[in-house]
Amino acid sequence: LNDELPPSDGLEAKERYFVLMQSIGVVPSLVTINILIDACAKAAKPLRAEHYFGMLRDCGHEHNVIAFNGLIEANSRANTFERCFELADRMKAENIEPNGVTFVQLIKAAANSGQRGRVSELLDEAVSRVGASSPLFTVAILAFARLGGFDGVRNCLAGAQQRGLSLRPSIMSSIAGAMERTHPVEAGELRRAFDAGRLDNPDANRSLSSTEFAEVVRIVEGLTQAVPAAHTSKAVNVSKKSPTWKTLDKLRSSLDSHLRQGDLERAADCFEQILASGQPRADLVASVIRHLACNPDLPGEPRLLSIVRRASVPRVWAPFGVALNSLDRFGHRERFFRLMASVGIVPDLVVLNMLIHAAAREAKPDRAELYFKLIAVCHAEPNMHSYTGLLDACFRGQLFARCFEIEDEMRQRGVVMTLPPLVVLVMAAGHAKQTHRIRELVNEAPRLSSEDTEALYRVAVSACAWAGDLDSMRQYLAEAFQRPLSFTLRSVAAAQQA
């Protein structure tokens, strides 16, 4: 998965590889799932990352720092910053020790959400818990430069020098880019120093020379001592905005603390103040609903919900999908959905598909049917993921006749059959001992890719074994070798066992 697929193939190819692995009965390892979470992070797909994170324990693995790092990065890239800090709290609750990468991602999230104070706190915590490192100080320097905190830049530079950490020359260009709008003159000086150093030594991997380091410190010292007169108005504007950020950040932290302690009355007071300061972000509302879903019937819940109901949340679905997918128990997911509805948030197709697949994993076809019907109520159209989840739920609930009814509905609607629904239908036909239906489904193999065809034939061989039709099983094996399709000894052994 990691070595043979080039990075240019991206997340789609890795997910396809993973589906094919599962279709032939290979249980993914911890490393495999971590690779997929990392691929989702690079593609800024937090919902997909949460999906694979949720599979860890289903596959017999424990949560780990690498998986959490991928989740935090995915949410940071997707601008769901509050979720990043929730994940950091969850790591502490699960006694998982963060590493340097964890703090780098959290500092980036704090910088992108404008929380300068949080950057300082995270840097101090990182140094005390995992030690100082060049990547850690580099990302902190750039965070402070971006937020106009030149005192922080100066302190980080001094700290890096005292600890003997090496910084790359490219940091000069990065600092210059961060301060281009507010301090163009000083940014120009940094760029010229960077260009001069590159002419003397073009090696991009070298460390910052003592001369270059002194030049960076000199320019930044000037900014911390006095802001140029030409830029005074912009500096004043930044300082006026800072208290608002700090106040809101403090309120959000207090809200999160009260929710974790189960003190909903104080949480309601905090949310009311946030509402008075401006519209709360969708990820904050999703976080409140998530806490309530995990802790039902706490005193003060009706008041908090009535305040949340007054918030006009923008139609941004990603935070709600991320929060829903982070819940481990099916009951908590259903309660999350009911609370969403109670505060007037209409779910989108992604949220409903998550609930359908969650019901499938619990072998609850009646619940999957309910959420499938709600797709039309919410003015959406079911897609391949919706049908695949419903098929899987009915198969696990041993409602094989219902699986075939769903197949007929898909064909009437003109839904093109892909590998996942075909695999479920073939397995259902095998358990229902309908070998003629297995043949009809396998006849669709010519329009599939060669990889999907191999996967479908493997499932067909096992399905015929379940149905007790050994003649058909031998026939599919013979056809597979004639095509030719690569069958591993493990797949033949699985068929023999069936």
C-alpha cells in the first residue's frame, strides 16, 4: 500500500486498494490503517480520516499517537481547528503521550485560528514534555510571525540559539512572507539576506549560518522595539483585534472545560456570551452536541439546547460529520443525530450515510432502513455509499431477500453497480443458496477493472462453497485461471474452509 502506489495516485488509489483487501478477507493491520489516515490528512479529508480511525478497534488495534497525529493534521488542513484541540484532550484521556509531530500540528492549528496565546502555551508544553527540536521551533517562529507576535519570534530565536538548534535558511523567506503586508520594508531586507546567502551556498539543506542568524535577530529586534511610522495604523488595528480573539478563545476553553465536567449551567452561560459576541462557528456547535450525545440526561441540558437552537449555524457539514464519526458507540451516534434535529440542523447526505454504515456494523437493518428513508425527507438523493451501507446492514441481519429487493431498486434507478455492492450481493446469494443469482452477478465482471474482477471471482468462489455448490465453485476457479486472474493460496484455502 505504501511502497507500490506512487504519491501521485493519491487517496483514491489507496482507498481502492483497501476496499480490494477487505473484499478478499484480509484484515488490515495497524500500519495499513495509519497509512490511510495519513493519506486522508494530506488530502484534507477529515471525515475519511475519522472513518479509518474508527476502524482501528473494529480490527483489533488500539488507538496510537500516529493515528491521532493524522487526524489532527486532517482537521487542521480542513480548518476545523476546535476539533484538533478536542483530539488533543482525547489523547490525554486515553493516556496516549503526544510526540513532537503532535505539537507541530497543534501549533499550526492554533496559528491558523488566530490563537497567539495558545501557540505560546503549546510551545512551552512541548518543550517540557518532548524536548526542544528544530521543527518545533521553526513552526512556532512562523506562527508568531504570521500573527504579528514579534516578541514571540525573538524569544523563539533566542531559545533555538541557546539550545544549539539548527534552522534552515528558508525560514528567512518564510518569515518575510508572513510579515509582507504589515512590514514590507523589513520583509524586503530578510529576502535580500536570504538571496545573498543562497548565492554564497546554494545547498537548501544546510543550517542557517551565524551571520544569517544575526541578521534575522537584528531585523526582528527592530520590530519588537518600535513599529515603523508608516505602518502604525495597521499595527494598531492588529492590537485592537487581539482582545477579541483572546476573549473568545478563553470562552471556548471555558465552555469545553464545563462540558467535560458535566456542568451544563456554566456551559450554557459561556455559550450565551459567545452568542452575544458573534455567531459561533459550526465546529463549536458540533462539539457541544457531541458532549451532550455522550452524556445524556445531565441537569441543565434543556437550557443549553435552547441557547444552541438560537444560534444561526452556517450550512457547513464537515464539523458535524467529524464529530459524529468520532463517537464509538452506535447509541451515541443516534443521540447525536436526534440532538442535531432538535436544534434545527438538517443533516446532509454524508451524515445520513455515516449513520447507515454505523447501523450496518451493528447488524441493525431496521435502523439502516430508517436513515435511508430520511435521505428523501432531507431532499437528497441516495448514492452508491447509501445503497452499499443498506445492503451491508441487511446482509449482516440475514435479510437476504431484502438485499435482492434493494438490488432491483438500484437497477430501476439506473445506479451503476460497482464492486462493493456486488460483493455484498454475491455473499447474500451464497448464504441464500441461490447460485443462479451468483452467476448473474459475476456476469457483470467484464465491465469491471481487472482488479475488481479478481476480487469478485474470489467472493464468488467462497459464495458457492457456502451454498454447497462445489461444481460452480470449480467452474469459477477454472474461469479465473483462464482469464488469467491471480488467486493466492489463502483465497483457495478460505474457499475450502467454507
